[in-house]
Amino acid sequence: MSSDIPTDGGVDTAAVDSPSRPQAVTRRTRPIAIAAPALGDEERARVDAVVRSGQLAHGTEVEAFESEFAEFCGVDHAVATSNGTTALHAALVALGVGPGSRVVTTPFSFVASANAAALCGAEVGFVDIDPLTYNLDVDALEAALRAGEQVDAVVAVHLFGLPADVAHLQELADEFDFALVEDAAQAHGAAVDGQRVGSFGDVACFSFYPTKNMTTGEGGMITTDSAELTEAAGRFIDHGRVSGYEHATVGHNYRLTDLAAAIGRVQLTRLPGFNDRRRENAARYDDLLADTPLVTPMEPDGFRHVYHQYTVRSADRDGLAAHLAAEEIGTGVYYPIPIHRQRPYAGLDVRAPIAERAADEVLSLPVHPGVSPVDVERVADAIHAYVEANR
């Protein structure tokens, strides 16, 4: 593994003492960012090799990355794309989603989870979330299906790095004959009973945006066991091309470059270490925040959470975020406006009170591999000080 993950998370450890909590945080330290991509000498060397080769666009690096990522997920095929949104769009097109189709997803996600279906001309529907996992409430989905609701495809988001209830989703997909699409943009390496996400649905989609658990700068990936879906998705992302200048369908240029794939191949080898560090940081937060009013993340039995975000809940979310910002601790709110309340979907009749409440209360804390144990303690100290001051 490259050695560029800071052991101190960017903190001046010489200036850090270990005061008991709760008390005001007075330690002089550098800021703790909510995200920090870890790129090092290996990535630079691989990119330099591609530059020297002269093959910058889609080529052998992309093909190798696709093969290695498919093996990592435990599937037969992978198709690299320009980003996670284009992966979702291409996957839905490959499944035959279009006008007359109805695609159901969670209202508590990045808007791309719904936009990809809308771009296909499909109707978008929403099912509320589970209050503990923040993922789609599969029991609510089942109730809608048994009530006769049309569902041609479900985009199941593994939010914040925690897998959705894939076993129940698979059962429903088999019974009600809908396509199951995993939106694994935040869940590289997450697993259920040892099986990695990206291998449960008919197709799965990943993002390699810089804040993700691994990155290519920008990029995406489709994974599947279906040769037919692989061919259809691969054709769609390459202008509908079947060979040379022969085009069988209308398509887009959603291809990944060899420059990006070169970064991705190195990052994939480092991903297990990145995820281990995230899980260690999350476990430390769990311990240090156990006696606060915050609701901390949960990990069901058999599930492996990879903590793209460590997301807590607080009725005084905005006050806590402001306090942490004053202490130079970065936080994030993912997501402050549920998708069904965004303007493109505002006309839909959607009841999602759990998602709406979560949007008002969630706050993500720094958990990335560059966050050190000292950083975690500093964040926890600041939270304890705020809780004590506002009793």
C-alpha cells in the first residue's frame, strides 16, 4: 500500500494533549476535512506510464480495470463509464427501461438515483426509508407491490456504505418480476454474509468520484453476470457502436479514459486498507459517542458497512455543525432536501415522513482514511463540549 495516508490525519500531534471530557476544545490543530482523497506515488507512476504510452482514451488500462473490478465484486462482467450517473443511466437503458416503465427508488439519496430513470423517460416512484439504516424500507416496498403498484425496476441504494436489505429485495424481484439495480456508489467493498455488493442485483453501479471510498478522479462502473446486459451497456456508452464506424443504436460517449482507469487500478488494490481504516474510525466514534444524545450508525448482523459516511442524527443538527465548523472540523449534510422535494419531482404524490425527518437531522463526521485516532478523539471532544454546554 502507498504510504501517503497521514498517520496523524493532518493534525499537529505535538500540540495535542489528552484532556478528559466534557470540556471546551482549546487544542491548536489544523482543520479536519470531511473528505480527503488519498493519492500517492503508485497512482502518479501509473498515470505517467499511460501518458508516455500515448493511449489516453479508452484502451487496455480500462479493459484491465473492468476485469479486476469484476473479480473484486465476484461477477462475470464490468463496464467502465465516465461517472456513477452515466453508469446508472446506461444500466437502466440496457435493462430496457424507457417510456411506460416505472422505476422505484429511495427519496433519501443523491438525486442521480432518480435522475437516471427520468433520463430514460421512465416514471419515477419513491418508497420511504428505514429509520435505522436510512436505506429503502423493503417492507414498505412489499406493501406497495402487494397493493398492485407498478414496479418495473428498483434502484436500491446502499447509502453511506451500508448494504440495503438485498435478500428481501431479491425475493421480491423474483416474485414480482422487476429488475433489481444496486446503486453502490457509496459502498465499494461492502458486503452481506461475505458476499460483496455489486453482485446481488441484475446489475449494479459504482461511482469513483474523489470523495468515494476509492477514486479515479471521475468515473463509474457497471457490474453484472449478464453477457447480454454487458453488451447493451457497452454499446450505449460508446455511441451505439458495434464495430469501427458502424452504429446499431443511438448512444452516448460515456466512456472512461485510460488515465482514469490507471488511477482506479491502483486504488482498487488499496481499497481494503482504506475500508479497514474507515471501519476503525467508525468503531472509535461508536465508543466515544455512546454516552451522547446522538444516534450513531448501525450495522446489522452479517452486514459489512464500509462507512463512506459516518452519519449521526441530532435534533440540533445545525447548531452542532456550526460548533464543529468553529473548531475547524468539517461536516456534511447528506441530504438536506429529499429527492421527492426537489423541483423535478415536486409534483409527485409522495409520502416519505421518515426521509424528511432524516434530512432535517443527519450530520456526517470525518471518517476517511486520513482521519487519525487523534482526530477522532478531537471530534468527539468537540461534540461532548457542545452537548454539555447545551444541556
